[in-house]
Amino acid sequence: MGNRIMIFDTTLRDGEQAPGCSMNTREKLEMARQLARLKVDVIEAGFAIASEDDFEAVKTIAQNLKDGPIIASLCRARDIDIDRSWEALQYAERSRIHIFIATSEIHITYKLKSTHEDVLQAAVTAVKHARRYTDDVEFSPEDAHRSEQDYLCKVVEEVIKAGATTINIPDTVGYGVPWEFGARIKNLFDRVPNIDKAVISCHCHNDLGLAVANSLEAIRNGARQVECTINGIGERAGNASLEEIVMALRTRKDLLDFEVGVNTEEIYRSSKLLTSIIGIPVQPNKAIVGANAFAHEAGVHQHGMLQKPLTYEIMTPESVGVPQSRLVLGKHSGRHAFKKRLEELGVMLAEEALNRAFIRFKIVADKKKEVFDDDLLAIVEEEALAAGETYTLEYLQFTSGINIVPTATVRLKRENEIFQESGWGDGPVDAAYKAIDQITKIQGRLADYSIRAITAGKDALGEVVLKLEVNGHTVIGRGTSTDVIEASVRAYLNAINKIVGAARPPKDMAAPRGL
Ligand code: KIV
Ligand code: ZN
């Protein structure tokens, strides 16, 4: 058995399944492109049969991501799911059909209302069906960690005979503790006679905060694939966090002598992109990608760091791609310097995207004396995600103060048409939103709104992230500006555009790199 660990990223499937984490096809493609730059081995792009949107996302990713990771789609152990997955996956250069069915007593009895024999039969039949399409078939006995061991061994043996090439062992409800989960993996190696014909994988949920520890124990006991998500997003308490597993393997190579293909310098960017898409920030003390992960506040720590970084730093911020927030550009910087700095940050933009981002940069640089790397990344990210939006902001004017009625006038462009409306409200943001509602005729409920400064200073770029509910559908909007009212309007428009855009087929995004 080699020591190479495959990283199977399920941010776009298990992660996206979590409340508030849904993404549209455009966003999934953008995220998939970043995961390819991160060099994960497998991207689980969705659950093709679950909805039209899921199907579109898997298909779009399969069509657009070339020379990259294997693209997988999840299926229940049913022919109809497998056929639908293949319909979407057939365009991928390398694809995988991932089949699951529950094998624990509690799931078989109460959820599936079935029997152990029927579940085993369904699993074998499904794997055989999938093998007609591809020779890369993964099988997951859902709730494996709570499944009876003899039965689990039997299922694993039979699905390998039927043609499964990867066997994924999920701790679906995050119940296991590390030595117990590791022993379960070892038990399979000890008792399943044909185990060497498949790659063993683990898939740990984080209900007890043990998902990463359990995954590392699985690796120590023979698993050679780990399923995980960026920022650890996923059902309930989430899935095992990709960045924590990868950096644990890399930092503790003395104890965990394994290889991963991940380009760790893309970790921070991947985390930031996901945050900006789903609008859920990571906690400041989150390992690896939290805002405080590399901050040394205490005087004694700072002193130690200055003497020798290793006193308090077990890995460097550079190794995970955390940009050092330093002054780089100002209002006199030209397009060439702008492009060059972006390239230094690892951001390559297609011509059109670069032009749009440069125009935004000039506007920001005019208002803000110092433009930091974080500002640049925020501008580029917003432009990439906004590419191809239906409505664009042409003009915004508002009045507000004490003892006057706040009003706003908004002018939007849609293709070649210009629309203008005015509104009044509780404040300038409310007034502007009302004006936009009159133009777009979309009445939404603002379910959440937050604002933060991207960098320090009174002239910092402000970022607004909001959630808009329209007809029971929630979308995230994001906007940045040195002016918080403008940032609020851009965020609202970004959300409205997602509602409008959901009705249109997704366009291929020309930008090879959105962040
Ligand atoms: O948690 C789980 O059991 C899953 C399977 C579908 C792999 O997500
Ligand atoms: Zn899961």
C-alpha cells in the first residue's frame, strides 16, 4: 500500500447540502475551478438526481473542468439516479459514480423500511449498473460507523466483487471517537478478503468535533482517500475540514508519513472564495484559515516570534497562502502594475475580467489612499462573481440625516435599457432597496445583513454580505465599496441578479481565475 492520500472534496455536495450553504451553478463552477487550482484529487460536484439545478451544476463542471480532478456525482442505489448522474458526468475527462445506501440497523429499519438482504442486493445491483458506464465506481455504506461489523464486512466484500473501486466508510452522524473509528477501518482490512482490490476512504462528520481526528486515524489504519470540505462546511456540525487534514499531514509528517497532491498555497484563497459565495464567515479562531490563526497578540509571543518564528508558529502563513496585507498600489498605479500585482498574488484574469476589475480598482483607489492586497482580492472576487449579471449599477444618489426623510435614486442598466426609480425609507439603504424593487419588480425579504471592514483604517473598503429570501428561495448577495451605502446596494443587486439569473442557463465564465 502506497502512502499517497487522495483528497476527495465534497464542498459542492455534502457542504452545499447544509442550511444556508446553497450555491448556484455559476458559483459552483467558480468554486470547482478554485478546487482544481488547489489540486484536490476528486470534486464531488453534486447529487445529479436531486434537482435540475444540481444536474446542471454537475454537467457544467464536467464540461468545463479539463485536465483536472475526477468529477463525481452522488446517487442512491437506484438505476434512475445512476443514469441521471451519468447523463451529467459523461462530458468529464475523468468521472466517478458515487453510490450510497445505509447499512446500519437503525437506518435500514426506520429510514429505508427494508431488510439487510434487500439492502445488500440493492448495493450490488447498483454497483454493477454503474460499472456499465465507468470503471471508477465508489460505494458508501451510509452510517457505516454504526453498522454491525459482520454485515458491513459482507457488504464491502460483495460490492467490491460487483466492481466498486473505492469503498468509502462514512461516520454519517459524527459518533465515532478516533481509536474506535480507526479500529473499524482496520477491521475491514483484517476481515474482507478482497479489500486490496479497492481504495478505502473515510468520510467523517463533526458532531463531536472529532471529524479531523477520526480521519487521521482512518489514514493511519489504511484509508488512502479522505472526504472533506473547505472550511469544514456540511450537514449539522459539518464535515472534516480539508485545510485541517492537509495541514496536519504536512506539518506532522514526522508522525504521519503520507503524501498529498494539494497545493497548500491555494488553501486561504479557497476558503475566502467559499466564504464570499455562501456568505458564512469562518470563526476567527478557526484552525488554518481563521482571521486569528496566525495572529500573535501576547507580548511574550511576539517577542518569541521575533527571536525565532518556530517558538510559536508551527507552519507559516505563506504555506497556506495568507497574503501579507501590505500597501501595494495607489491611485496613480497603472493597468500594468495592477495586473502584475494580481499575478504575484496568483490571480490570472482574462482580458475582459481584468478590464472590469481595473475600472473598479481605479474607483476604489481614487477614494482610498492605500490599496492593500486584501482590497485587491475583494475587488477581483466581486467582479468575477458578478460577471454576466443582468442588472448593473449605473448611478446612485441618496440623502439622509436627522429630521429629514431618507431618499435614494437608483439607475440600473439591463442590456441596453436604462431604468431609474426613487424611493424613500427608514434610511438610505432601505430607500435604495425600495427603488431597486420598483425597477426589478422583485419583492424579497432581507433575512440577514452584515457589514465589515476588509482592511484597517477609516477609509477601509467595506464589505456587505446579505441574505435575500424570495418565494422561499434564499440567495446571498455581496458588495464592496469605500461607501457603505454603495456596498449595500451592490450586495442587494448581486442577490437580485442571482434570482434573475437562476431563470437563465448559466454562461461559461471566461475568466480562468476568479480570485
Ligand atoms: O455522511 C454520509 O454518510 C454521506 C454519504 C452519502 C457519503 O454523505
Ligand atoms: Zn456526509
